[in-house]
Amino acid sequence: MIRIFMLLIFISAGSLVQAQKFENLAQTPPMGWNSWNTFACDINEDVIKKAADYMVSSGMKEAGYEYINIDDCWHGERDAQGFIHEDKEKFPSGMKALADYVHAKGLKLGIYSDAGTKTCGGQPGSRGYEYQDALMYAKWGIDYLKYDWCSTENINPIGAYTTISKALYKTGRPIVLSICEWGDNKPWEWAEDIGYLWRTTGDIYNCFDCEEDHGDWSSWGVLQILDMQEGLRKYAGPGHWNDPDMMEVGNGMSTSEDRAHFTMWAMIAAPLIAGNDLSTMSQETIDILTNKEIIAINQDSLGVQGFKYNAENELETWFKPLENGDWAVTFLNRGAEERNINFNWKGQIIKDPDFEYTVDFTKNTYTIRDLWMHKNLKNSKKVLKAKIKPHDVLSLRLSMSK
Ligand code: GLA
């Protein structure tokens, strides 16, 4: 009797064991590409291989992009033992060969599943097969799993994401878990030890300032998603990021809008997951996606999201603390009119509202670098005067003068 009792205690304690995460994974926001925004369900191994090829040849890999992520609709069927397989028509060489191909280019491969019975695209979900699916992904050589939230009626989100997290950990292969429940259950409050990033909103839509109504759900433009990040920065940091969704850069917005979108994702330490067709992108798109000075503010080792310091007439000023006492400062023009910037640094002391960072222009002078023009401006003793186009940014890096 006592033995059974002890066994019960042991089992229940075991099920309470917290999820475990691999150390030193996603210490800076993950960078990569995902198939969904351009290809949706129309994917196959050539699409994925091409993305890997062009990630290298475009210079994106060199700029820091690493993950090639297959989204929904790669699935075939489960076998008699319950193991999932790839769709053999779309992926005739098999997932393992595809992972080998991507790895041989020095990149990593991501895949997609869902906590429910079915994925959002109607494919087999992982519910009840979490450990088997994790084993299969590890066997294939998968490095990243985006785990969605369709068909999850009556499932507890913390439980569901803990289960897949434990299953992945148990395989012994470091696989980044990307939580995708659209912010419905406030994952920022519970997911730090479960996943490495969590979606904060519904899906992005390819527009700068709009809501796309799908009936019982909406997808959102860049500004709408940006506004929904309010209050969340204190939850993010190295190894656990807020994810405002994959980017739409290169998918049809204007160059200014793409530049503003990319810069703001960098400012809020968002994962930089491109969502365009890498094989057909223009030089302008490449130049945006590979701007190393902007990427450096996103990948900064402090891992602190920027904050909105000021908003006036659709002109916002954002600050982001960086390593070695540097700061990124971005002026965002949300409006349809050109705006003048007239910013007097001198005399200002700007405090981070959530963390212990302060920039004190009364005591220190900063050198200022324009991160899109790639040139140094006058220092912070001078009033900053500039014009900023509609839906565009002026983005700066401030370093303390020696
Ligand atoms: C959900 C996710 C998207 C995408 C699709 C795939 O909508 O939020 O990012 O993965 O499912 O069906």
C-alpha cells in the first residue's frame, strides 16, 4: 500500500516537472525565413531548397539569417505506429535529405505543427503524438518548431506547450520552440521557460496600416501589430522573445514602408523572419533585409526591446538600450504627410520605463550615426533637424563620445 502511495506521489511529482530548455539557444532574436506569407500551402522541396540557395547567394546568410522554416502543409499521413511522414509528392526526397541540404549550406531547418488535432491548414496536428512527432523531427534533423493553436478546443495552453517542450527536450536535439497561439492566453506571462519565442498577435497582413477582416478573425497591418506590443517588452529577453509575426518586407509595400517595418521589428527585438520569395526579390528588398547596422540593433546582446518615448502628430520617437551604453533611436512617421523632426537632445534625461537604463544628455555627448544613410551626423550637442517621408523612419545609433 505504502509503495503504491509512494509511486503515486512520484508519478504526480514527475508530471509537475517544469519544461526544460537548452541553454544558449536563441540568445538573440532568431533570424530566418518562413514559407507561409508567400507560399501558404503551395510548398514543396524545391521551394524550400531555393529559399536556402537564395538565402546564401543574396547575402542574407552572411548578414545573420539562419533558419529556413517550412510552415503548414508539408504533412503526409501517420503510419500504423502513429509516426508522421512528409507528403511524398511535395517532398519526394524526404525531410531528412532536405535537412541535409539545408545544413550543408550552413543553415538550419524549421518545421511546423499544431497543439490540436489538426493544423490551421487541416493537416494532422500533434495532439496525442507529441513525443513521437518530436522524435521524428529530431531524426530528420529539424532545428526549429513553430507550434500552432488551431483545433485546440478544451486544451490547456500551458499544458499543451509544456508537453511539446518536454518532448523536444527529451530528444536531446536543440530545437527552438516557437509558440504560436496568437497571444490569446498571454504566453508572455507563462512561456519563458517553455519556448524561445511566442506570437503576441493574430497574423500579419501585407499592408502598413490596415485591418483585414476574415469574418470571425482579422489579420493586421504593420502599425496595428506594432501597437499591440504595448506593455509586453518587460517579458522579453535573451532566450524568450515576443514575436509580432513574420515579416512582409518585399511583398508589395512601398520601399519606405518596408524600411519602416524592418526597422521597427529590429527596434522591438522581434525575430527577423523574412516572408517574401527570396528567389525573385529586388535589390531594394535585399538592401533592406541585409542592412547590417539595423540588424545589429536587433541582435544586440542586451536583448532589450525598444520603447516608445514620445508620440506627436503621428511622429513617434523610440529608444532602445544597447550594449556598451549605446542607444538606438528611431523616429517613425506613421502618417501620410512628410514631417519635420526637430529634436533637442541637450537637457534631456531619458529613462527606460521597465529596466534600469538611462540616457543622460545633460552629462554626456553622443556621436550619432544614421543607420540607413550609413553616415555620421552631428553630435547630440546640436539639435537634430531632418525631414521624414510618410510611412518612413529615421534610425540612429548613439554612442557616447570618448
Ligand atoms: C496560423 C498561423 C500562421 C500560419 C498558418 C498556417 O494562422 O498563425 O502564421 O502558420 O496558421 O496554416
